[in-house]
Amino acid sequence: MEHNLAYEIFRAGQLLPSHQRPFVLEGHNQYFIFLIIHIPPSTGGSLIFAWLLNEKIILRPFFRASFFMPVVISGVVVTTMWQQLYGLETGVLNQLLTAKGLSRVEWLSHPAMAMVSIAIMATWKNVGLYTILFWLAYRPCLKVTMKPLAWKVRARGNSFGT
């Protein structure tokens, strides 16, 4: 019976405990890179957007709809849009880089850049959902902290909110 190289590599990996298998370790490393890139900006951005949802800013209804749009758009549409941004020859980002005299970046094919690119896309897509969750948690806190303040201001004869 003939053994091929792929079978031998698979067999050698099966003999190791799961935490010592090279493919498992590489998978864990990639996952942690994704989390390091994804969690801080998505959490920080979501907290800022949740705060802005309660502020009286210009075009507030447009702002409320626009940041949540990536969440409700189909994953196929999001993937296609980001492929147009990340494309090596015709991607918008590489065209901007070459217009400035810089070299093109292999956003999706280079091993070091692929996970970073995907994490940026996932962060952009999920910030709206996290914003809604933080905003819903923020609203009761706002009412609890503002109600005593409103009573004190009204007691002095001034008007404050509703």
C-alpha cells in the first residue's frame, strides 16, 4: 500500500495533542490577530456612535440610518463592495496608493494583510449592530441620571428638557 506525503503529515498531526498541532496553533494565532484588530475599534466606535445618537446633530435621521445600513445589507453585497475596494489591479485603495506614487498592496492575497483586511471589513459591518446594543443600554442610564437633574433645575425656575 502506497502512502503519500499528505497522509503522513495528517497522521503525524493526529499523534500530537491538539494544542501542539501546528495547524491548530496557526489558527489560534490568526483568530487572536482578528480579535485584536476587531474588538477595540468596534467597541470604541460603537460607544461614540451610541452617544451621538442622542445628540442633536445635523441630519440625525440620515446618520441613524447610515451607520446601521451595513448590518442589514446582505453579506454578498458587502463582500463584493470590499472586493472592489481591495482589488489588486482595479481596487479603489490600490488606485489611490498608485496615484500617490506608492506601491500596490495585496490586501486579500498576502498572508500578513489578508486577516487585517477581513478584520477591517468585519468591524465596518458590525459597528452598527454594536451601536444599537450600546444605545439601548445607554438610554435607561440617561433617563435615570437626567431625571434628578431636571427636578433640581425646575425647582430653581429654569426649564430643562422634558
